[in-house]
Amino acid sequence: MFGPISGFFDLATGRSNAQPAVWFDFMTISPCAISWADVQWRSDGSPYSPDYGDIYYSAAGGLAEKKAVFLEGCALPARFAAGTPTHVLELGFGTGLSFLTTWAAFLQLAPEPNPTRGFKPDLFFFSIEKHPWSRANFLKMATQWPELAALAVELAEQWPDPVPGFHRRFLSHGRVVLTLVFGDVDWALKQLQAPFHAFYLDGFSLRLNDAMWSPHVFRALARLAADEARVATYSSANAVAEGLTAAGFLVEKVPGFGLKKHRLVATRRPMMRSRKPHRHKPPASVVVIGAGIAGLTTAYALARRQVDVTVIDAAATLGEGASGNPAGILSPLLSRDCHAATRLTQMGLGFARQQIKQLQQAGFSVPAAFDGVVQLARDSIHAQRQQQIADEQSYAPEFAQWLDSSILSGKLGIEVTEPGWLFPSAGWVSPHDWLVALQAHSGISLRMNTEVADLSFENGFWRGYSVSGEEVFSSSWVVLANAGAVSSLLPEFASVLTACRGQVDWIDRSDCLGLKDAYAQMPLMREGYILDLPDGRRLFGASFKPGDQDLAWRVEERMENQERLAALSTDLVTPTIQDDAEHQGRVSLRATSRDRLPIVGEMPGQSGLMVNTGHGSRGLTWCPLLAEVLAASCCGEPNPVPRSLQLALRPERLIQE
């Protein structure tokens, strides 16, 4: 891992120093943090919202109402039983009961998957919620329905961090994909792309929450709807019926549930559409060039959708590039203006963390820990700016805490003299072991020691050639995820990407006098970083040399890294080394883009050719989520990150067609 900041934002001001060429509509959901909903529990067991002055559901009929109103109203049991892939959009996640009910019905009704092909997602459930529940309240709610308890626990183990944006989670071995959208409904609907087959209108009533039932909300649903998509709601209000009708839905009033006399169901009218049709059929196969974290997370995202993936890399073994360091840190990036890198790390951290944990649960040995990361202030001016961020954003304590040096010293187990951020859910991972676990998927084939020197499009296929001119592959879909080497295949990237040399060093704490008792309980960052690994190694660094592509270890950079280490804490001073001493360190290159954002998406005017590069020092944190962006695009699925952010990452912002 390189220096943990590497120019993504100005440490002195807390503001970004390189905004993307394509601006994104994130500021409409400022601030960067959200608070959990205020939920009060009544004596009869029903949850009540003092903000809206209404109960979330009746304790007597909550589950039965969800089945009758939403599942039956959208005719989902028949879709599930037929094995038809289904995309659902819910307005108002609330308690999560509608999702749990839908998830349980899917598992009960959907055909059993073919074990030889593995599991693939057939239920994509998106839900928008401005005031999400805390994990504790969600679990308390779920205890009322023992039949849903196992599902509730599985989801609770992946509960998102309290930050705005899209939070994707794979459930039931990947058969169900939940994307929780934390934010205002107007903003959220603008960020989504079609197609959806079913809509749950499950917010508080029109009288209490008119923003959820406005005409432009109904028009947005029509834009997102597949032909003959269905809408279901408990409401029977004339304004709702008229709004859906005006937006292009055929509305029907049907018998209500319980004490309600009526409710509404609606169907999207088939109509001629001028926009580009959606790709509904995933590609049969894809070639990915690059077997680092960007390439293998992309391959994994595609393979879990039953796409056959061939990963090609010029290296002899996995992890010979930047993804081969002994360990790397995954943490969010904070800024006062909540720029794209901030949003991407905040959403990406949770998704990466859960991917690693699920691989561990599947039996893979992936050394990792998510017990917290500390980012110290650089100096007093920087500390004042970070204090402003803490005051303005009011992050939930389970996500980010601004603490003084005495409290941080107690948590770290070593003395520090500056205040800083504690990120309780951040952590570290062994990248090489992560790569090994990803490539073990049965849908991924590795071809190491294979260099692709040229790429051309011939007769509808992308063809890769070796240095000698022999054909290496032929495929309709190719993803270039080979960091700075992308420019060797696409010369237009030569002026866009910069190779940055980084050296990381380590020592064996057990061999160093005076270090046995100075153990950092969690990763610690400032200009440099320290990571004390369970195997006794102390990892520290890292240098950051833009434009320098020399891969030789340097003693002078080792000394620079030791200076960074000493600046973190006087407890962390390491023995001086001599020029001829045996070193323990590693040098690798990372690719950074001109605007310091990753470059992810399909190349303009080149159908089937996609890129995934420019990750700098943040690839471990956001690559798994960005892999989902590419996989969803290939397979015609709704987008897993906000559309404005996806547009801000496109190659077009830097590459002219």
C-alpha cells in the first residue's frame, strides 16, 4: 500500500484538490453523514416514528399485509416460481419487513439452482430510505417473526454504515442482491437506471409524507419501469391513482387488507420508446486483462453471474504487482465537500469488507481484521480543519469519530500526540490471499505468463495478440484492468495515467530490541502508516514517487519510511539500517489518473471494450464495488452506485472519442 492519502484531497483544508471533469449531483444529499431513524416501541410491539407521527406497521398484521399488498400485488410469486430474474424497487425500506418477506418467498418458490454452475443472483431488490433504522432496531423488529429470524441475522451481519449512497449486499450465497439507497427519494430516483419489474410504494401516508407520492416520483417510476412492470401500494388515495395514471400506468383499485377497504395496483402500459433498449442477456464469456485486485474483483463479479471469465496476466504468479504487498489498509476518505472519492470510499468500504468476510466464511484463508483504523492530524492547522468536518458532518460514532490524542493512545496501545479520526469499521487485508480466494471461483480461468501486446476489433470480436503476433484470445467483451499497462493497448491513456512508484518496508518485531511491547492495536496513518501484523511483522511506509517506474528497492526510501514511522509515535522508532544490510521491503507501481479518480466503464464508440484502472492507493477499498459497476453494465442490471458517480468515472471525462 502506498501513502494512505496520495493527493486525493488537501490535508490542510479538507477539500478536494482535483475534481472530476464530469461533475456529479452528490451535493444535493449533503452532508456526508446520516443519522439512524428515531424509533419508539409501543407496548403492543409496534414501532412508531415520532418524526412522521405514525406507526411503521401494526404488530397484529405486519407480515400478512406485506405478502398480500406487495408480493401478490406485483404478481411476484409467479415470477419467482418461473425462475424469472426480477428487479424490485421499494420506496421506503423502513423496518425491512417487506424485503424480508420478499426474500423468504423467493427462496421458497424459486427453482433450486444447478449446483454445478454455482449460485447466481436472480432477485435484485433496491430500496430507498431517507431515515434508515439502526441494526439494533432491525433485529428487535425481526424477533416478532421467528420464520424470518435467520434471514434477518444474515442481513444484520452486513448492516450498512450510516452514510448516504448505495449499499449493495449479496445474500443467500449470492442468489439475492439487496441495494439499500440511503438518501432523499427525489435524489435517489434520479440516480437509478432501468429496468425494474416491480415497485413497492411503502412510505408513510400521503398526508404525512407527501414527497414520496408526488407526480415527479410517479414519472420517475415510469422511466424506470420495464414494459408491464407492476406497482403495488396499500394506499387508495385518488391523488395516487391519478398520479400513476398520468405517468403512464393502468391503475386498478382492489380490495384492501385488514381494515382498509381498498388498495391500488398498477401496470406500466407498453409503449414505443426512443431510448436505447436495455441489454437483458449477460455475455456468455468475458476476457479480463490484469490479475490484480481490479482484474480479479471484476472477474469475480462476472463469474458469480455465471459468466465464464478468462483472466490474462503477463506476470508468472498472482500478486506480482501492487496487489502483492503483505497487507493493505481499507478505510474511508473524508472531505468537507464530500467529493467523489469520499463518496466512493464510504460506499466501497462496506462492500469490500463484506466480500472479504463472506470469502472467509466460505472457508478461504484471507487474513484480515476490521477492528478499526486511525488517521492522525498532520499538524494543528490540519486538526482544526478536521474538527470542522467532524462538527459539520456529525458522523455516527460507529462510522467515524474525531478523538483527542489521549483517547486514541488508549485505543492504539501506543502513545500519539495528535488528535485524529477513528474509523471503527475500517481495517486491513492480505491482498494476495484475497486474490487467491477470488480466482478460486469455478467460473474463472487464469492464464498467467501471457502478455497481450496488441488489441484490435475484427468482425465483431476483440482480438488480443502476443508480441510475436500470435492470437491470444478472441472475445466480444474485454475488460482492461492492468493498471498503467492499459496505455500499451490504448495509447490515448498515455497522457491520462501516471505510474507511481511506492516502496513499503517491514521488520520482524520479535528480532528488534525494545519493540516487543510497542504493538499498535490497529493500523495508524498520517503522512505514512504502520500496520502490526499478527505474524509479528511491522509493515510501514510508503513512498509515493509519481512518474518513477524503477522497481529496485532503495535504502534511501527505507530511511524515508522510517522517518514517517517515527512521526506517528515515538514508540515506533525502528533500528537504523546500513546500506549493506539485508532489507525486507517491496516496490510496486500504481496507476493514478489525471483527476485522481478511477477510470471505469465502456470505452466511447468501442462496444464491448471496458476499462477499470487509475485506482491509486484506494483500490482495495473501492475495487470490489467498481467491479459490480462493470458487471451490472454488462448484464443489463440496475446500477449499483449512483448514476452521477458512475458518469463521473467514465473514460469520456478524460478520453475524447
